[in-house]
Amino acid sequence: MKKLVPDPPASELLQLDPPNLLFQDLPSIEECEQLLIALIHTVNHTTTVLIDSGPGLTRDAMGMNIRLLCRAIHALSNHTSTRILEQCHER
């Protein structure tokens, strides 16, 4: 089916592919959990702004913010899982 209104061209911002995050100074499990809660809260609020925005730079920026926040959440989750497994093996 042919679209009546074509999609706008993707902005350069959305074509960026940020690298995965690695932590040099490893936070504790408790700090990771606090950061995860804050990041997930931020994703929820950013998603609301994304949904409420029309096509354009604001929507593209919110999309990139969500992508970066998800990378941070992924890195913290991996770090927390690894730390928990290490603690279990030490016991």
C-alpha cells in the first residue's frame, strides 16, 4: 500500500550509533540499583516527551536520549549481574 504522506527523512542525530558503555570506576551493587531506578524513571519521562512531540528535532533528540539511557541501563545491569555472580562464587 502506498503512503499518502511520506515519512520525513531521518535526521543525522538518529543515524548515530553510540558505543556500548564500560565503567572504569565500578560502582557498588547498591549504587547500581539507585542509578538504575533513576535511569528508568528518566526513560519514562523522556518517553512521555517523545510521544507528545511532533516530528522534528525535539522528537529526534528524545529518541537519542532514550537510546543513550538504555545503553547506560544495559551497562549497569551487566555490571550488577557480574558483581552478584562474583559474590556468590566467593561464598
